[in-house]
Amino acid sequence: MTPAAGAGAGATVIGGISELVTNDPRLGDGSELGTVLDAAMVVDGGQVIWAGPEAQAPAADRRVDLGGHAVIPGFVDSHAHLVFAGDRAAEFAARMAGYPYSAGGIASTVAATRAATDAELFHRAAGLVHEMRSAGTTTVEIKSGYGLTTDDESRSLRVAGRLTPETTFLGAHVVPVEYEGRRDDYVDLVRTEMVDACAPHARWVDVFCDRGAFDADEARAVLEAGMARGLLPRLHGNQLAHGPGVQLAVALSAASVDHCTHLDAADVEALAGAAATTVATLLPGAEFSTRARYPDARALIDAGVVVAIATDCNPGSSYTSSMPFCLAVAVRDMGMTPGEALWSATAGGARALRRSDVGALAVGCRADFAVLDAPSYVHLAYRPGVALVSGTWLGGEPSP
């Protein structure tokens, strides 16, 4: 990038970066990652105003030296269930002993969540967000879905809204036990009274469209009700079995369809054709934790599908808050290169949230980034399970 004039009062040069991943293909090596070696950024007002080789960095009033560490955009975790109470460790142990995972286990979390106070729910969710921050996540989406009454879904979203603007109404997670045999009544509740109460506290509406959860007609009714109230659609689909989730998400121009484990050729073709609108969000923590088949990321990428990676952090099927862990699993078991996985965990997640201000360190983006105790981003997959994030920065300042 051409050297800029002096950045002026209030700006900070952040230098001493061995390798800077910008996700701007106009920079550095010209790849999708836009990697610059021996790099620097200039930050002002919480935004990146310049990025490039350190030798060309413009002058600024303040300078920070990162001592030769690599820097990546902060992870964008576009799928997480953080507002809950209770513990399902016994269920996990049972799965490891050979019992299969099903959506029905959600009921135990629903009971515990309903019994918890707002303060208890916030404390748990805030703790998980803190874990995410320490592992380099700077943007997180948080769903409701463990209350399944109008009051409990609404309060779950109010708790989530204290932690992120990316809040998702998931009243159609499963049919609660008190509505057993009355599915239609529950769907009617979700798409009327419940969405009316929850829409003011949410940006997104989501449905679990899968075996044991909701069918295509039920999912469409809920999503369209949310859309009529100004919410943007996203969808859980094709996790437990092949089903209509992907096709429905594409038909409704959903921002993302998440899981995408069981796909056929028509699903892949539909996602490729909808790449400008609908992201396939892959959740490797879920397959890892349930010993299920991994989605075929390689086939999706080769077909031209936009892929994101997220944690699916939840107490039942993916109790991890670590995006680096999910990235490493995606590389080892889903056919992704380290570069593809990093892009999917940053820029891909931003696409899944329809955000252009995060997931990259291009000019005009928020200066949200992670500092790695490593010379290159490749070490995120090369050294799985190692805490390589030595610092997380939000808006150009270290996160507490």
C-alpha cells in the first residue's frame, strides 16, 4: 500500500508484527488472506486506517511494538448458545460410552435455565465470553433457545444483549415437554406471542430444522413470522440427517445455514448458487463432541460455497468456546487448509453475520485482532490445543 501521510493526533502505529493477516487480497501476498510480512497497522478511532509493510508506516503520535508476533483478525464466532444453566457432563460421558446423540437432551438444559435467575444466566454467559476473548474471539453471536416460554426466551435475549449486538431468537429449538402431542400449538406460540415479545431484543431469527426438531413447514412458518417483524433469518440444518434445511435457507435468502453435515449434490449446488447471500457455517466442535461424521468442507469450498467456522458452544453437543480448537479440527478432519480455516473463522464468520466491519484488518474495519505467540497463523493448526493467543485487542486497545 502506498505510504500515507502522517496519521496525526490520536493515531497509533502497531508494529513489530512478523506476519499480519488482513483478509484484504489487495495487500501483501495478494491471496485471499492478504498476508503482509514485517508489518504494521495504524489505528485511529478504533479503526484500521492503514496496513502494510512496517518500513512504509506513516508517522503517528503513539507506537506499540508487538515484538515479532503474528497478528490475525479477531475470530468471528457466528453460532453460539451461551445463555443456559445446568450441566450435561453425564450425557457427554454416556455418548463416549456409545450412546447416540439426539436433540432430546436439550430438555434438561431447558429445565435448568428456567429455574435460574437472570444474574446466574448472565454470570455463566459472561464467563464464556471471557473464555472466547482469551482465545482470540472478538465478535460472537448468542442465541436464545433454552427457555422455550415467552418470558424465558425474552429474558434470555435480554441477557445476551448485554454481551453482544448479535442476538438470535431461537424459540424453535425443540418442542418443550409440556407441549408433547401439541406441536401445532407450540409452533403457533413461537410465531405469534413469543416472537412479538422477543423481536425487540434480537437481530436474527433461527430454527432447528432437523430430525427430532422442526420440519420444513414449521421452520418456514417461524422464520417468516420473524422476518415479518424485522428479524433476519438463519437456520440450523442437516446436522442429524439429510433434510430440507439447506434448501429452505437458500429459498429464504438466510444469512447462513449451520451444521451442513448431511448434504447431497443438490444441496451443495444450491449453496454454491446462493454464495452471495447464504453462508454454510460448519461447527466441527459438534461432530468432535458427538463422534458424528464431519461435514465435507473440501467439497463445499471446491464447489464455490462460502464457508464459515463457529464453535456452536453449548452445554450438550459442543461445550467448547475455543475457535482455535475448531480451526485445528477443521484442518485435520474436514479437508481445509490452514489458510482456508482461518479465513472461515474470521471473514467467513463476518459474512455469516452480514458484517463488513469485522473479520478483517482492512482499512475501515474495526481494529479487533488477536496476537499470536507464534511466527505465523499456520501454528493455530500446527500446534493444536496450545494457547497461542497472547493478547486480544478490541478497537485498537488490549481487551481486559
